[in-house]
Amino acid sequence: MSPKVFVKEEKAQVQTPSLKASALSSSYSQYLVKFQSLIALFILCLIISLLSDKFLTVANGWNVMRQISVNICISVGMTLVVLTAGIDLSVGSVLALCGAITAGLLKFGIELPSQDLFIGFTLLGAVMAGMLTGTLLGTFNGWTITRFKVPPFVATLAVLTIARGLTMLYTKGFPISGLGADFAYIGTGWLLGIPVPVWISGVIVVMAVILTNKTRLGRYIYAIGGNESAARLSGININKVKTTVYAIAGGLAAIGGIIVTSRLDSAQPNAGISYELDAIAAVVIGGTSLSGGRGSILGTVQGAIIIGVLNNGLVLLNVSPFWQQVVKGLVILLAVIIDKANSKSE
């Protein structure tokens, strides 16, 4: 008996270094996956700074932060949707419609000649009306998806077309400009040395982090994305949670539209085109799985920064807008491939 015991102990001693090496390799790969967005951002900034001396300037830094503020607003809502294994393609058109409605109510109000009635709107009233419009459109998305079991891709694609058409009808195809200094402050003003849009997006991020990490709704969102059948059996109201998530996404798209309209001092009928692609790119690059149930708001913020830096760098390097679309498409594809590879390794 004793020789057998001795042999087993010897085998265990021989296997121990390989087990340690495997554990170290596993922890190293997990470390890379966890910080892959930050590593990619660092490499991207390094390359652009070497190619352009205008990149690492304070003015350009604030410019990038202003630009990504809008994408962060949209991407945070998109993250909540994707965490439930959904998608929202309508956010760009919702952004345009809500910006147009806010601008139109602020400048023209509502006039009913047949009733000899005119309703004027304050700045707060116009902004609230724009946010309400976005929330209602998002609620309509959620209701269509949950009530009629329409795939999110199809339902939100339909609302994308509807909202874009309504924008054209409301504006008659012309910009609504000259909205006043108070409204312009939302998109161009400064508060305590920081641009107002950055403050707005920062508050949204903080609230979203609290929602996903500290509330029951946040736990339900992850549960539905992880396993919808199990979530339903555990008593979670799937339809209510999904409708709420799409409503939040619509409201945040409206905030993005208000910021864009304020920055331009004009509501453009074609505003927000392809914004949904940048939002989806930020979500995927930030590590949120398109299958749902895995991801974080802070990861999406990192993804939005990467997209913003990439856009800014391509402009500084005078890259053709057509090639910019090609590059962004390749980045999205690479991010999805990495996501799938990480899912298989888990």
C-alpha cells in the first residue's frame, strides 16, 4: 500500500506546476478581457497623437467630450435595451423628432386659429414636451414588442421610419432656427468650467449605474437578458420591465436630441441619421453582450469614448467621410467577433 501512496503523491507534485500555469493563464486572459476597452482606448489615443499634433490639446479634448455626450445619452438607453436581449434602431429618428418638437414649441407654440387660441411654451415646458414625446415613442416600441410579440429589430425599424416621417411633416423639411440664448446654453454653455452637455451625460450615467446595480429593476433587466424563461417562472413581469426599458431609451434619445438642437441652435429634419449605429457600437465595444444579460453602463461609456476619439481622429487626419464609415463598420464587426469569442471561452 505504501508504494502506491508514494506514486500518487509524486504525480500530484508533478501536476502542480501545470495547474498553477493554467490558473495564471486564465487570470491573465480574464484581466485582458476586463480591461480590453481601456487598452484599446490607450492604443487609439497613442496612435492619433503621433499622427496629429492637434489631438492632445485642451480645446480638442472638450470638443470630443461635447460630441460624445450625445452618444452617451443614447448609448446608456441602448445598453438597458441590449441587456434584455433587445435592440432599438429608432433612437436616431426619435432624437430628430424630439429635437424638432422642442424647437417648434419653443419658437412657435401651438396655434389653433379656429378656436382663436394660442399656447406658448417656456423653455422648461418645451424641453419637457420633447422628453415626453421620446418616452411615449419608446413606450410604443415596448408595447409593440411585448403585446404583439414583434421582434425588436422589426418593431424599432418601423418606428425609425415613422419618427423620421413625422419629423419631416412637422418641420416641412426646413430647419427650425433662432431658438434663443437660454436654449443654446444647454448645448454650448459651461458650468463650473465643464460643458453643460458633459454634466447632463454625467448625471445620466450616475443614475443608470445606480439603476442597474442597486435597484430591483436593474436585477430584473439582467435576469431577463440572462434567461427570460427562468425570469418569467420566478415571477418577474417581463412585459412591464421591457416596456419600461424601451421607454427609458426613448426618453434618453430625446435628451440627446435636445442637446444636438441646442448646440446647432437649429432643429434639422435630417438630424440623428446613423446615430443608432454609433450607439450600438459603443454598447458592443464596451463589452455588453448582444445576447443580453452581460455588460455594464461604465463599459458603454468607455465604448462611447472610443467611438468619439475614433471619429475625432479621423476628422483631424482628413480621412474621407466615406472611409470613416468603413472604419467604424470594421470596428463594430471586430467588437462583435471579440464578444462572441469571449462568450465561448466562458
